[in-house]
Amino acid sequence: MAEQPMIEMKNVTKVYDNGTVGLKNINLKINKGEFVVVVGLSGAGKSTLLRAINRLHDISEGDILIDGESITKAKGKNLRLMRRKIGMIFQSFNLVKRSSVLRNVLAGRLAYYPTWKTTFNLFTNEDKQRAYEALQSVGMAEKVYSRADELSGGQQQRVAIARVLTQRPEIILADEPTASLDPKTSRQVMEDLKMLNEKYDMTVVANLHSIELAKEFGHRVIGVRAGEIVYDGKMEDTPQSVFDNIYNGGKGKEED
């Protein structure tokens, strides 16, 4: 019996209100436990692709299934429950800068509580322990009571990863998670994502600018250009010429 895809996009098109086509007839299956990197130029549709998966963007046509269930058609409580399965990591970290690291990581449990409890910070001791262990996993336990705005960019992104780990999703969508970081810190962040993928069997889909990081960490690579998938294959079978084609239409290497 074939494995059930964790993410399935069927004939997905996204047209923005101004007429810009963000995605054009996307058909894509991603299985549980895969580590997929999405590459392409800025404006190619990579972020739109990720944000469509958890319905941060509503699509114009088609359907998106999460573990066999349509998130496109989901409403109310059902949509909230589906989104609990999906963790999101942003380029801008999306932390509450004046809150403690612990409080930011506990935000990963918000979908499991009624609003009044989170307003008064009434998290269980079990969840506080879970948050602390998540910080240990990414090497940030000593910063548990620091304010988020006291941290470096790399530290903030690792707190964001700990927040996702605390959520315990089945899918992680990482939208340019290393774009604002130096090379050493970028590799640390990618190692953290690799850990979530391998230790917890979380399905990871990451948009990356860095071809070097994509080659090092991705098991599968998807190339996007002008809102369309122009390549989909195993990383180990993907030659450099494919990346050249994705980034400048096969006209050779890009000039600086």
C-alpha cells in the first residue's frame, strides 16, 4: 500500500487581487518524514507556496490536503485543529520581543488552550517543562528567562524553532529561515531543522536562497519559477545545471 502523502496540492492556483499570479496549476505530493527544500528567485512563488499550505493565503483554485483532509475547505474548529499539525518558521522570527524566551516558546502551545488561560499565562507545568526541554534541544536553555529582544538574530531563530518543537506539529514550513543570518548561524539553524526531521519524524518544507545549504540538508529539491514547479527530484540526483536553469532559465551562471 502506497504511503499517504502528508501534503498534497491538486491543481492549485493563486491569483492576487491585483491580478498577479502567485501560483499556477501546482500539483505536488510530499510524504511524511521528507525534508524538502524549495528553491527559486525572489518573487518566484516560494513563500506563496508555503503560506498556501497552512492557509495563511487562500488559494483561488484547486485543493490542498493535509494528511488526507482538505484544509482548503476546513472551517472554524476543524481548521484550528488542522493548523495545530503545521508549525511555521519565518525569516523575521515572529517573536514577541518584550516577552521572555520561555513565554515565546510556550506560544507553541496556544492552540491547545482557551484564550482566557493564555491571557493570564496559565500554562501547565508539563507544558513549561516541554518548553524548557525544547530550548535544551536547540542549545538555548540558559536564555530561558531572557527577553527575546536581548538575543542575536540566530538565537531568536533558534527560539522560534523551539517554539515549533513545543507545538509538536507533524509538518514544519520554514520560509527563508536563514535569510538574515550569517553562514555559521545558518548552518546551526539548518541542523536544528534536521534534528526535528530525524528525531521527531516531522515533515520539513523549507524555502532557501542558499544552494549550498539546500544541497547539504535537502533530501528532495523543488524548483519554482514564475509560480510554477519547474523541477522536482532527489537532491542526490540533481546536477548543478538544474540550479542554473531554475535561477536564470538555463542561460549559464548568474553574474554577481
